[in-house]
Amino acid sequence: MKQDPDQIAIVGEGHGDSRRTQAERRAESDSRMLRAATQLIAKHGSAGVSLAKIGVAAGYSRGLPTERYGSKSRLLEAVIDASDAWFQRRLAARLDGLAGLASLRERIRAHLETVRESRVPTVALFLLIIDSAATLPELRARVQRLNERWRLGILRDLESARASGTLPDDLDIERHALLILSAMHGVAVQALIGLGDDEIMISAESIIRELVDGIAGPG
């Protein structure tokens, strides 16, 4: 029987050491189920994914996702949280030691490099963002917190730049933070419908040139 490609990437990974603790086994099964969910959402959309399908694609029973998460909505929330946690760790390492506009430039690059390098998780996340506005309103609060975390990161960099004297006093940094985030979202959506890898990063540099370097004062 032909194996579903969604299962091939998951099944058979991580089995082995029987000395692992229950917590370690649980963490692994959570990770495998969230990875399977991400792949299935990216391929079929959230409406085409069930808890049973996720369990099977992860290499477990059909009932384990229900036992672990209780509902499909809670599992989808966990997918969003896991995606954000992974990106925040990556971003923290990228921005270590930076502040102001230097941090903002790297923040923009990090966001859009993630879009370029992690297409499947990006597709899954943006499909959930869209669904939260329509068919899955129970995800809306989670998505709003995610979006606000991204916006506040940009805003902190702008505040730091203003404090160092590199931004004009009359710049509305609240509005400008939203503008930069919107531009980044726009590039991400274009990537989902066919924007090439090189064009993603060219667009990132255009955002930096127009919306970061273009507002810097002489200081």
C-alpha cells in the first residue's frame, strides 16, 4: 500500500532509548504531533485536518491528539504557540547585542528569512491567521497576541532608536511600527502565492531601505 507523504516525514523518527523519562517521551510525542499538524494544515488547510489524521501522521494512535489536547482548537493553538516559540528563540539569538535601527534591520531580515527557509510552517501559520478571522474565531485572541508581539518588537527598536537620537522627533513611531509589520506581512503573503526566494530577501532589503534607513536622521 502506498504511504501518504505526510506520514513519511514523521513516522520512524525519535524512537529508541527506552530509558527516557515519561516527560521526555511526552515532549517528543507533542513535538511529533505538532509537526504533523503543521504539515497537514499547510497541505489541506485547517478544515481538512482532523485530530485522528494528525495522530496517524505523527505515528501514533488516532486518539492520542484528543487525549493530549482535548479539542482541535486547542491543538491548533498549540501549533501557533510552538511556531512562535521557535521563532522567538531564533530571533533572540539574531538580535543579541543589537539595539535601535541595527536591531530593526536584523529583525526584518530574520522574519523574512524564516518565510524563505520555512515555507511549510509559514503556510500553516498564515492559514491559521486567516481562519482566525473567519471560520475559527476561537483562535483570534491567540493570533492577536502573536501579531502584537511582532509589532511591539518593532516598536521597541524604534523607541530605542529615538532615545539614541537617530529618529526625528515628529515621527509617529506607533504608526510606523504598524506600517513596517504590514509590509513584512505583505511580502510573506506574496511568498505564499509564488514570490521566489531571492525576491523575498530583495523585498526585505527594500523595506529596510525605505522604512528604516529612509527615516533615520543625521544622528
